[in-house]
Amino acid sequence: MSAFWVIGLIVGYFGVLIGISYLTSRNQSNDTFFKANRRSPWFLVAFGMIGASLSGITFISIPGTVGENSFSYFQVVLGYTIGYAVISLVLLPLYYKMNLTSIYEFLKARFGRSAYKTASAFFLLSRIVGAAFRLFLVANVLQLILFDDLNIPYYVTVTVTILLIWIYTFRGGIKTIVWTDSLQTFFMLLSMGITMVIIADEMNIAADQLLTYIGDHEQFKIFFWEDLKSANFFGKQFISGAFIAIVMTGLDQDMMQKNLTCRNLKEAQKNIFWFTITLTLVNFLFLSLGILLYDYAAINGIKETKDALFPAVATSDLMPISVGVFFLLGLIAAAYSSADSALTSMTTSISVDLFEIEQKQSQQKQVHTRKMVHVVVSLTLIAVMMIFRYVIQDESVINKLFKFAGYTYGPLLGMFAYGILLERKVTDKWIPSIAIASPVLSYALDSSLSYFYDFDLGFFVLIVNGVLCFTGLSIISSKASSSSDSKGG
């Protein structure tokens, strides 16, 4: 694919996003940036959340997992449905009742400032790494298919990538994101659908035979019951999927900030319902695309696998130019629909949770602080992506992301679960130590089981981590029950 096509597509795409930003950021304020004035249509939020949830990692990495793991990832997706039900019925009513800007303000009310700051710090760590993972994957593809040939260094690619996101988010914030994410979700799904149709046509598979072709394929295996030690075992993946959905959506400021822009609780719950159905279907289609990509690659002698498979097939000289164009469009849309909201939510969390600007600063000072934080977060993402360039060498990025999330979101799971399920008081000053100890112990346990028993916890490490944090809180609560320095909700 020529540089003209790629550059033209990028320029045109971001021209549209910047235009949307201009229209949605007029008369902007901090309330606009953080909450979109609580006027977002629920269906727009639901549609945009699909792109934010999937990201460039799903677009590339999920089809690539089919070669080694068949459709085992769909076990995780089925678990998502349970997690989203918990979000709709338990977490959203709590957040709306408390009228929160940051969901971690719940922990401040329940435990105290130490818990509040600790939760915010773990979210920021999770989001910085997660957003950098997603953008790293896209930047690598763009570097491979375009910028290397133009002798443009990787750090320039990364810097321009972040700069473009900053340009269309720095004024309107979450209000802009609700609209741009919906547009980007549309482009991503359009890209996936057209790519599937074209590849099927190249392989002489009729449209009415496509589902039969997928269903009869040897890689079409969803449920894995055979090996309890395997990371693909159904019980591990299904239960992990439920908790991944709870923590990476329900306990994540990024995803919940969109939900909290809906007009009321009923509309937010309606958003989650339709989002769940659509996301399940879309993940199934991405896995189906993986089968087509691997078969097409085998037929045409394309050797790439995992994360390199989709880019290699889509940009191959064997495919029509339209496939490469739609691939790039979908990849850019998927990546930026998650990265832009991550940048906005991290700005919100630092401004509201760490600096507490809503309580401590005037309106004018709040806007200044928020803009400065937005710049610093952008620079931090650039630095982390540069580090990843030299650290990540192999393995599907989706697996690395979820495994890392198991360690960083586990303390959030433990704190929220304890705060919601139990009414006992906890010594707030000890909560940071518990939150740090639980992922350390989880890592030690996971490594020991793998080394001595060849037992892989997989994504289940998230639950182990959450249980350890919950247990630690229970221990310090028993000591704090009669103490005068304990914090109540």
C-alpha cells in the first residue's frame, strides 16, 4: 500500500475528529469535560463503548489468538455477560445515588482518604499501561507498513499519535469522546465486516455458506473442559471473564465516566444491556475473522501469526487495495476510540482524585490545572510507549494486557467488594499496604504454581488478587472495630 493512501487516510480521519471536537467543545467547562453535562443519549454511549472496550488490541490480537487457542477466548466473553449484569444492577445504582464524578470517591466516603488515593493510583497505573499497550500495537503497525520506508523514527510516530489525540480531546473531554467513539466504533465494525466479506470471496466461500464454514472448521472449538491446569480451562476463563468485566468496566473510571454522562440511572442501565449483547456478537465475529485469516495465509504462503497475521494479510499485494484501506481505517478507529477516552479519564482522575480541584480551586484555576494535567498525561503515554518498544518481543498483546490487569485491578476489586458487601470499619491508613501486598502475593503464588505444579492461573489471578485484598481488609477491620482512628462509611 502506497504512502499516499496511508497518509491521506490518517489526515482525513483526524480532520473529521477535530471537526467533531470543535462542535462539541463550544461553551465548554469542567462539567462538560468530566461529565458531558449529564446529557449524553444512552444509545450513543452504548455504541461508543463497543469501540472503547475492543480497542486496537482486539482488532489485531483476538483474530491472531485463534491459531493456538481456537475460540477459547469466547469463554471469557461469555463470562463478561455476568460481569455486566453486576455493573448494571449493583454498581451503577450506587454511583448515580452518590452523584459521583470519579467512582473512587465512593471509597473516600466508605473508608477514607488513603483508600481513595490508593484506588486512584492503581487505576492510573492500569490505564497508563493499558492505553500504552493499545497505542503501542497500532504505532508498530503504522511503523511497519509506512514510516520505516519513509525513514521516520519510531519516537516521531509515537509523538504524532499522542499529539493527534490531545488536539481533539483537550477542550471537550468526555463530551467529545462520546461522539467520536461512536463514529470510530462504526468505522471499526464496517472495516471488520467488509474485510470478512472480501476474504471469504477471495477464498470462494459464498456468503450463505460462511457460518457453516466457520462452524465446521477444526479451530472452531469454544469450550475447554479437559485440563484443569490449562489457562484455557472453561471454569477459569468464564469466571475470570465475569470479574474482568466488573473491574475493567465497572471499577474503571475510563468506562464508567461514559456511563455517568447518561441522563439518569435507567438510561445508563439500558446502555449496559444493549452494549453487552452487541459486544458478545462482535467478539464472535472477530474470532471468526481469525479463522478466515489463518486459512487465507496458509493458502497463500503468508507465514505471520498472532498479532502480525491481520496486518500481513490485509496489506499483502495479493489482496485488493480496498482491504488494506479498510484495515487501516478500522485499526486507527479501534485504537483511538480507547486511547482518547483513557487520556480523558486519567486527566479526570488526577484532577479530581489526586488534586481534588473541585474542592480546593476556583473555576478558573480548575480549568488551568486540568489542561496542564492533560499535557502531562500525554507526555507520560509517549514515554511508556517508548519503553514498550524495547520490552515487548513476543506473545499476543491481549494476553499480556489481561495478565497485567489481573495484578493492578485486583486491589480495586477487593476494596470495592469489601466496601459494598460489608459494613465493618477499616483502619484507613493500612489500606495502601494491603493494596500493594495483594498483587505481590498473587504474583508469588502464580509463579510458584507454574514452576512446581505446571498450573497456570491465567486470568484467574485477578480473582486471587481480589480475594487476598479482601482478606487483608478483613484482618485490619477486626483490629479497627474498637479503635478510635478507624474510618467509617
